[in-house]
Amino acid sequence: MTTISIYSNILALVLGVLIFAILLFRKGKSFAFKLLTVNIFIPTFFIAYSIILKAGWLHYVPHLFKVPVTLILLFGPLGYILIRALLNNEQSFKKSDWLHAIPFLLYFIELVPFFLHSTEYKLRIINTIVNQDIIQLIGYEVGVIPNKIHAIIIQLSNFGYVIATLYVYRKNKLSQNDTEDIETKNKLAFAQIIVAIKFLNTFIAMFAILFYNSLPGVGLFIMNMSLSTFVITLAVLMLVNPDYLYGDEYSLILSNNQKLIISKKALIKSNLLAMTNSTSEASVFLNTNCQVLYYNMLAEKRIKLIFNKQLMVDDDFKKYIQPGVFNQFFKNYENAIKGETISFEIQEISTNAESAEWFKITLMPIYNESKNILGISLKIVNIDKLKRLEIDNQEYIKKLEAIAWQEAHVLRAPIANLIGLARLLKKARISEDKTKRATFISQIYQEVERLNNHICEITINSNQILLENLKSSKSEGNTADKI
């Protein structure tokens, strides 16, 4: 047991000194990492003191006698402030933080008379203990309050601060549970490990007190192992994750791939949010078996309106296709599964053909990184107003074509007749013959009347067409303003 304790202490001392030195000489440390440096120093110093006691070297450094024990009272408070500062981005102590040092100060003041004694006095005490027995050295009474009471106070203090530290960590984790920020996630992960190690260390130390009276060697072994475990675990963690070790901005030292992933996730999240809240485009994602993977609010409302059913993930989308457009839809769906992007228009089936709305459907294949089709993105846009405007325009064009035909054919006959009659009147014989002349003039008048009637008819039709088109345009404009 002693051999295990010695080797674990030596390993913890080497790793603790290494991590402490790196943190100590690292420039630009944040407040939290300065506290981490002290949190590494205290148990490392205590482990070094234990090695000195076990090796019988205390007479070389007598002024260290009892000093590390007092520092243990700072271990709990500094660990608590470390987690609080790390998770809350604090840059300095709070005004009330000095209160956490009161137990340490009281214990230190109690031992000040002993600390002020000469080297000879301390050496006399050390030499009176047979073989400088470590248990007797640790248990040697130098203060007013018995060591057993001090041990209980120290462990209760550490336990209380571990609970407080756990509360701070839990509170921050719950408030930032859905965060996508890598920096926050790294801080929470690092804090979680420190809290877990401290909790385990405190529990083991409290367990060791139970053995200290009856089996002081076992109790001392357990306490040493708990401190060594804390230092070794924390040191290995920081060596394995250099981002934790080298500076305060560890969470910002991200690879290009990490930054790319963050930007992609943010883009996907914003696009998905926009798609979900869209009021103009119903979106449904289908797998290759036509099952629903995702849908937005507009698609849900549309299905509810037409089929009076609640659209659900994993539903077979076939049951939401009206029979009249089923074949057309799935012919295009099969083409989309083959890799084509298809757009087509359909009119919903309704008992009232005039109220049946038009929709534009787009089927677009979705690929994974290996270029394999995962499913189909189905987008449905209501184009009823545009479609009806298109139909109105087609009717308008047909009416204009009818007018053009009238101008080309109906007006041509009276004009041709007028030209013929005018040529006849130019002839001298007819001009002299008053009867024929009167007949021709009468015929010219009739053709002019016929021509005028046709022109009036065309004008009326043209004005009617223009008026209908103007009313239609105003109606569309008012609708657009409302939208």
C-alpha cells in the first residue's frame, strides 16, 4: 500500500509541477485560468509535502511543518470560484469573495505562533518523533483546536463547496442546454470534469476520516490517493486536450473544419426556420418510399383543410394525394427519384370548378455527401391568382385576335366595294348618266353605312375588352396590396 502511495504521489507531483509551470508562465491567462493554476498548485504542494514526510526529509525544511494543511482550506473555495468564473465569464473576484477565505485565515491565525517559532524549536519537535513517523507528524498538535476537529471542518467545508460548485454548473448547463456554440460546450465539458473529480475527491477524503481514528495508516493512504487522483486526472485531461492548457481563449482555437461545420449548421438552422415559418410555400420532405420526414406549418394546415387529417412524420404521403391527380403526381415523383427536378401545375379536385385552386408543385431530389438520393423535397406554391390571370390574358388575346380578324375580313368587303364604286364613278359615261350616278351614290352610301356599323361594333368590342382588362388589373392590384 505504501509503495502504491509513493509511486502515485511521485507521478502526481511530476504531472502537477508540469501543468502548474505551463499555466504559470502562460501569458494572457484569463481570470478562470489563473484560479486553475492555484487549484493545481495546492494539491501538488500537499503531495510534495507528503513525499517529504514519507522520505524523512522534513528536518531539511522544518518551516514547512503544518503549512500545507492550512492551504487545504482554500482548495474548496477556489474550486467553486473557478467554475463560477469559467461559466459566467467573470474577470475578477467579487467584493464578497473574501468571505470564503475566513476559515483559512482563522486556521492560519491559530497557527501563527507556531509558524513564528525558530528552526531549532521545530527541529526539536521533529527529532522527538521516532523515525519521523508520518502519522505522528501529521497528528502532532500545535494549535488550540484539536487536529480531529480541524479535519472534520476541512472536509465539511470542501463538501459544502463541492455542492455549491455542482449547483453553479447545473444552473449554467440547464440555461444553455440547447446552445450550438462550441466555446460554451467546451467550457461546460471542462467544468463537468472538474466538478466530477472534485466531488469524487471530497467523497473519498470524507470516507478516509472514518478510518483515521482506528486505522490512521489506511485513512492517510486514502487521502493521499484522493489528492493524487485529482492531480493526475486533471493533468492528463489538460495534456490530452491542449486547448484547455494553452491560454484562456482555448475555445476559440478551432480548426477550419470546425468553423465550417458551425457555419453550415447555422445556415441549415436558419434555412429550416425560414422554411418552417413560410407563409407562401408548403414544404414536405419525403424519403424514397414516399414517407413524410419533415413538413412545415403551411403544409400541415393545407392537409388539414383538404383532408381533415393531421399530417404526421412517417405518414405515407400517398393518402394525401387526390385521386384525380394521383397518376400525374407519381409519374413525376418516380422521375424525381431518378434524379430529375420536376415542376408541374395541377388544379385541385373540387365540386365547384370555379373555386378549385391551382398549385405549382416542385419535386427536387436530395443527395447525401456520397451523391446518393436520400429522398425528395416537395414544395407546393399556390399559383391560383397567377393562373387565373394567365387564363384571363389568354381570353383577352383571343378577343383581340377576333377583332383583328374582323378588321382583316369583315371590313375588307365594304372597303373593296367602295373602291370599285369610286372607280366606276370616274368613268365619263356613268358620270353623265344621272340615273346610274344616283344608283352608285346610293350604293356608296350603303357601303359607308355598313363600314361605319362594323367600325362601331369593333370599337364597342374593343372598349369592352379594355374595360374588362382594366377591372381585372385593379382587382389583382388590390389583392396584391392586401397580401
